[in-house]
Amino acid sequence: MIVNAGKLNVEFNEARFLEPVKIFITGPPASGKSFYGNKISKHYNIPRVHVKELSDEAYKMLAMDDEDVGENEMIASLKAKIDELKDEVIAKMTEENENTPDWEAPEKENVTVRIPDEFIYQILQDRLK
């Protein structure tokens, strides 16, 4: 029974023409999005996904040691992409400030870049599974 629980769930939903509950909440800052999102999540027993949380999770993955990462391809490709983006930012800053006296390029560790959407989507998919 436990092994086939996923199949039973699919059959149950298909037989009753049930669709998953999907709710998207948007609005300006401090309008109650998180508050009402939490209330709806608890009431319907559905997962609440917040983009900031997904981004924070990606940054935690980046902070992991290579030994902890193991063979996780997503984390390895995320680290490679972030390094590439940081290199691009440093190159652009260097180009813009090449005529500025006493300007030094920042250390790669001190440069912050946005997590690419493709990785946010992958983390979202993992969370929803």
C-alpha cells in the first residue's frame, strides 16, 4: 500500500476530476502577502513557497563545502554559474573604472550576484516534490 500511495493518489484525483490547488499572491510591500499566504497554506494544507526562501536556500547551497556537495550536479552547476557571473561583474567594474586612479577590483568573495532564475525554478521543483 505504501509503495503504491503515489499511484493511488493520482487515480483518486483523476476519478474525481480533482485539480491541485494553486494560488499566486502578489502585491506591494507590507500589503499582507506573507500573512495571508501562511493562513491559506495552513487552511488548505498546501505548501507555501516564497522566492526569498528559495534564494536563501540557493545561497546556503553555495556556502556548502565541496565535500558536502558530493555528486549533486545542480549545486556544482550553480557554483560554476555564480563564479561566471561574478567574473563578469568584476570585468565590467574594472572596465568602467580603468581610468580611476587607485581603483582596485573587489575580491570575488565580496561580489554579490542574483541567483539565476533557472536555479530558482529547480529548487522550486524540488521543494514541491
